[in-house]
Amino acid sequence: MTTGAACVIPAFEAAAGIGAVIAGVRAAAPTVTVVVVDDGSTDDTARAAGAADVVLRFPRNTGKGAALRAGFAEAARRGCDRVVTLDADGQH
């Protein structure tokens, strides 16, 4: 039984491009839950990610692996059984 999908985006100092990445996800898959994990950014990454369904914010940089684990946990908590990851700069 499928319950939903999430897109987890770990982000560090990504204010300049995160909005476009989220817009691309919304255009391609409008029903996907978008989870952004701001991994201790000192710029406006969290504010720029405001179009996400949820923005988790770490007080300091802990690394991509920790950000992904937190994003996966949030997706699971929201009932998602499938996850896609994207880089905040849109490269991967």
C-alpha cells in the first residue's frame, strides 16, 4: 500500500537557488511532499525554501548524511513511503 512520496533536499548556503529547485519539483510532481533540511546555513536558505512543505533547520552544519537522515525521518513521520533526493543547487 502506497501512502505518498517525498522529495528531500539537503541544503547548505543555498538561498540563491533553492527556490527554483522547489519550483521544479512542484512543476514535475505537484503532490510530492517537499522537505528541505537547512544544514546550518548562515544565509537565507531557510527563508528562501519557504515554498517547501516543511523546512528543518540545524543550528550548525552537520553534513549531508545527517541532513538526509533527518529528511528521511520527517518524510516517514508524514506517512511517505517513497523518497527522492535532490541537491539544493539542482545538479543531482
